[in-house]
Amino acid sequence: MTRVAKSVLPWFGLAATLVLFLVCLARMHPTNWFGIYRDDGIYFSSAKALAEGRGYILPSFPGNPPQTKYPVLYPWLLSWIWKWDPSFPANLGPSVCLTALFSCGFLVVAFEMLRKFKGVGDWPAVAMVAVCASLPVFLMVSGSVMSDSLFMLLALAAALLADKAMRASGRLPLAALVGVLAGLSVVTRSVGVAIVGGIVMAGLLRRALRQAAAVCLGAAPFVVSALWAGRMSLAGSGERLPNHAPGLPLGWQQTLAYYTSYPKVWEFCIPNVYVFLSMLRGNLGAFLETPAWYWLHPALKIGTGFAATALGAPLMLIALAGILRQARSDEWKSLHYVFALYSATLLLWNYPVMDRFLLLFVPLFCVGLWVEGKHLAGLLGGALRAGGSGERVLAGVLSAGLAALARTAVWNTLQFYRPHPSAEQQAARLRQDKAQAYDWIRKNALREDRIVACEDGRVYLYTGRQTVIPIAFSTEFSYTHDWRALERDMARMADTATVVQAHYWLTSFDDFIIDEEDAQPSMRAQVAHLMSGLPEVYRSADGWVRLYDISCLLQPQRAPCAAALPALPAKTAGTESDAGRGLGR
């Protein structure tokens, strides 16, 4: 085989991998996933507002406050799809295609980076890209209207180019381009500042001072604009929100922070040192379990039991050992520094969804597992060939265990591609029930009527009525498992509906599905308690989707309401002084 053929064939393998990835994604009908992540509805509704010339706002939220939850780049790109095809939900298809295109770009950049790692090579790089593409969570974000794929593409491309630019001999224009790509990651997701910082750190440690300065100059316009937009939006948001005042119920304040300010919601969710330390411990545990979550969950129920979790941390440690071994034999790349700074940032982030946050580094995990796997295979092979009887038995047991884990990883992946027929039927029925509820709202609700629903962005886009979630539950319960924290939030579940004067409350069989699994029954029971005695204006045939008129919930003093309403739980806090005590300030 000629040298040209050897260099070209791996690219054909990559192309085949991308085609297979897109075919599998298309067969799953990803537009049906819209609303699962909740954030997708916010992205898409803000993009709609941009396309209509209304500015970067939250059109689904009462008062239309400035959009300060997410940076603008991804919604701005989506806004062009709205301009091209303003008909919803037909324009979901092109939007998903755009996201899938970004995922393909990420896989191509990952291949180019992986093949340059010492000890990897072209065909192992193709195999690693195939492993990345087959991850269920990667497929989910690739088929959703979410910014993850764009962010990963920009971040990995910046890290790849930085390996060449962050040297004393590196060209300054290339370093500036790296800064632009890293800066664009900042206006895609705020954690992009870790990308800029990691690349600059690589330049400083390599004594490429001019190149590091060029990166800073290239990234500066984007970083400054992101910081300035957040500052100006927050400064002006109070005038545009309904009844915005610190003395209002804490449930409303907490929910408002969720929509408008991550720093503020962090304060609500991390009220004291105990919760902060619990967050660090929980995030570190989730970080160590992430590779096992990718490849061994759900078969081994990673994170739900000691025995299963005990397999998780060693897998991450093996990957980290391989990453260190490879770096020492070759060089410390920009991606290594980005990984260190990014991971440190995640430990302080109070939303423990490491499976999404660490997707950017799956190629690096693959390198670590590959390098350390070859090292361990050499040790086990040597023990089997020349070791004593005890060493051979131990090596045989370990080899069988590793083979079993590999088989489990393959089985988990295949299970994702073979969803249970009953689950698909249930999801289809639920979509139909929701569509009928949306149709009722469009035909019967006034344009100014506001709705409470867990899928706020989705309801707004389908009905045109502003919609809010019942309450943004604090992550304190996720970290401490202190039921008092959950009960405190559930006691405030009607606060937001009261402040925005919502007229309807939409409930669904899958409400709170993205919240803490142990707490879901209690959350649904609290909603059922609040809705008891209130009139149902719509109910699906199977009862999975219901729409309530909550006028009596908001005005219980009305004579017709007194006999119908249940006794509401006492509020634990509702004034500014109570808020200060509740937050431990």
C-alpha cells in the first residue's frame, strides 16, 4: 500500500463514521426531544425574539427581561433559521441539523488532534472518534437545540491550533486566531473563560509571551462584550420585570434568579459553608464517576450504589494516569491546561451534570484509557507468560474483569439504540396529549394570560402565551439530601404564579423529570395538592396532561374560592429579612 493511500484511508474511515453518526441520529427523530432539556426552549424563544428585531430578551418570561442566562452567539445563529423559516415547529428540523453539523465539526477536529498524540496513530484515532460519536449523551446534545456542540467545536479547535501557536516561534496572526476562537467560545457558554485561561497558561509556561498576549488581544473583544452585556442587562432588568422587589416571596426571587443571573442563583443554592463543602464533595465524586457514567451506566447503576460507584473512580484514575503518561512521553498540550482549569471551574459549579460538561474532553479520556490500557495489557501479558502461578491467576482474573467491563460498555451503547417499544409509545402519546393541550390554550386563553408549566419555553413557542416554571428548585437538596431544603422549596411552589398573576397551570406526567430523581414523587404530590379543588379546563383522555384554572389559588379571598381550595402550607420565608436569614448572609 502506498504512503498516500495509508494517509488517505483513515479519512475515509472518519467520513464513514460521520455518515453512520448522522444516519443513526436521523433515525431517532431528534426533533421529538425538544423540551427535554428545558434550556432548548429558552434558546429557541430568544432566537425568535432576535429574528423579530425585539433584541436579546426572554420573550417567554413575563416582563420580557434581557436574556442574561446564556451568551448570545448560539441564539444569534438560530435567529437566522427563524428568519429563513419562521414557522414553528417546522423550523426545528433545520435547527437540529445546524447543531448536528457542529457535532460533526467537533468530531473532525477531535480526529485531527487525536492522531497527533504520540502513541495513538490514525486508525486508533478513528476508533476513538467512533467511540465519542456513539455516546448516548453526545447523540442527545447533537440532536437538541443546545449550545454544547458549538461550544465544543470552538474550544477544541482553539486548543488544537494553540499547540502550534503557543510556542516562542509561533506566528502571531495564528495566536490571534486562537484568541478569536477561544473568545467565541466565551460568547457561546460562559465557562469559555476557562478555555482562554488554559491556552494563555500554556503560552506562559512555554515562555511564548508574545503569543499569549496575541491570544488575549484576540479574545478580549468577546470576553469584554460578554461581561458588559451581562452587567448592563442585570442593571436594567429590574425595571422590566413584574413587581420586582426584594421583599417579594423567596420562591419568586429564587426563580427570577434562575432566569436572569447564575451568580444570584448560586447564592440561593449555596447558603452556607456546609452546603458549599457538600457541593465540592458531590462535584468531585461526579467528576471521578464521569467516564464510568459514559460507558458503564446504566448497566452498573453508576452513582446509585457503593459497589457500582467504586468501579467509577478507578476508571477515571486510569484515564488520568494514561493522560499523564502520554504527556510525559510527548509534551503537555494546550488541551491539558484547558482541562485542568475547566475542571477546577466545574467543581465550583452548582449544577452537577458532568456528563454534558465533560463531553469536550472525551477524546482526552480515550487517549488516557488507550495509553494506560496498553501499559496494563503489557503488564498482564508479561505476568501470564512468565509470572508465577499466583501472578498468572491474578492476571487472568484482571483480564477477565477488563473484558467484562468492555462488554458492558458495548451493551450499554447498543441498549440506547434499541429503545423499548412501550417507552416509545408512551412518549408519542404524551406528545399528542401535550399538543392537544396547546391547541386548547391557543383557542381559549387570552393573549395576556400567563401559564405555569415545567416546559416553559416549549409551551410559549407552541401557544404564544408567556410561561414560567413553578419554582427553580435549589440544588442544595441534590448535594446535602436534606429533605428540609426540599420541603422549604415546595412550600414556596405557588410564589411565582402569584407574583406573575398566572391564569393557568399545566401539569404533565413527565414533570420534574430533569430534577432530583428521589424528589420527583414529592414534587408531583405537592403540585397535586395545590391543584386539588381547582377546576380542570382540559384533561387528556389518559389523564397524563391537565390544565387548571388557578384564579382561586391566586385570590383565595374570593367567596367562590374559599370552600374549594386546600389548606396551603405555611410559607417559611417571604420578606427581605427572612431572605437574609435563609441565605445565611
